[in-house]
Amino acid sequence: MIEYILILALYGLGAYFSALEKVKFIRKRNPGFTFKEVGNTYINEEWNTIMVSAGGLFLIEILWFIVHKNAMKLPTWIEAYGGSYGIALVLGYCFQRVIYKFLGTTESAIQNKMGKDIDNKDADKPVN
């Protein structure tokens, strides 16, 4: 049971690292927004990528259960690279990156907010 919890935690950690990296990249391109604003936008906009990533986690947990239930012998390279825990961490990161590439909407939402913020700031200026 503890193995499944560790896989869950490491997969989540990998996905979290991917999300933080994406938020950092978006902030670098849009310095007018705080980390909290970009992070909240990411959470609000990326619920679909998070749910698909959770489906990937579910798949990994099922595969790990099948391996243990059938007492399958794993290749030695899996154990050499951190076993199922290292694989869960890497897959969490990679799955989130791939899923974001196809379903990600945060950058367009930030651009829309940036356009609205610029429009609102211009509205306060007097017309010459």
C-alpha cells in the first residue's frame, strides 16, 4: 500500500515541477503579472490537463498493481534508474508537459488578461 502512495506522491511531484516550470516561463514572458496571478490562472485554466494527468496516474497505478499481482519480473534497468518511484516522478513530469502542449490554455488566458489590463490602464489616461 505504501508503494502506491509513494508512486502517487512522486507522480504528483513530477507534474507539480512541470507546472512550476511553465508558470515561471509565462511570468518571464509577462513580467507584469505576479507568481500568484499566473499560478491561479494556471489552476483555473488547466483543470483539463490536470484531469488528464490524473488519468495517467491512474493508469500507472493499475500497471503497477498488475505487475505486483502477477509477480512479474521487471527488467534490471528499471531498478537501476530508481525503480517504479523514479519512473513515476519522470512520467509525472513528462505526461504533464505533453498534455499541456496539446491542451494548455494558460498562455492565451494570460495574453487576454494582459490585453484587458492594458485597455483598462489606457482608459484612465486623458485624451489629448
